[in-house]
Amino acid sequence: MAYDADFGEWVREHFHALGRLEIKRMFGGAGVYAAGVMFALLDEGIVWLKGDEALSEAFVEAGSRQFTYPTKDGRTMSMGYWPLPETALDDPDQAVAWARRSLDVAVKKASGKKR
């Protein structure tokens, strides 16, 4: 994973309608937080949004592919993150609509965790 601070600023501007975002570096990339909940990852110029089963179907319909990475033993692992659909890259309103759905997934998941 790789994080570029200029890309982080673009994300803040593109998702401005969500309110204050925190971007925290992690594993070479970064996590994007709203209201204390991580709903996106930034890696090599891609915004990866958190998805559940229902939202994942919408991502597939929009042409997105699930986040995968290779392991040391040669396997491929996947995570519940999907790239922001290309049609939303130039449309902040559409991007925010996707991000709100992703944030809803993240909030639901976080509320089910034990503290």
C-alpha cells in the first residue's frame, strides 16, 4: 500500500459534503474516518470503500472489483473494500452517495463490536 498526502487532500475535497474527515496512515496506505469510524482505505491513488454483502453487489454492478492482496505463501486474500466506481471520480455528489452507503456499513459493523 502507498499513501500520497496530495491524494488525501483530493479525497477531503471530493468528499467535503460528508463533513470532517480524518486520514490516518496505516501499513503504507491510509484509513479514512468520519465520526470516528473507518469507512475507506487509500492506496496508490485508489479510494477503497467498505462494503457488506448488499453494497458489494452494487459495487460489482458499477464495475468495481474487491480489494485483494497476495500473502507470503502465495495465496490471495480479499478484504471487504471496493474501489470508488469510476463514474464517481469526477462527480463529488455521486462519490459522496457511495461514501455514505459505505459509512453506514462501517457504523453498523462498529456498533456490533464489543468494546
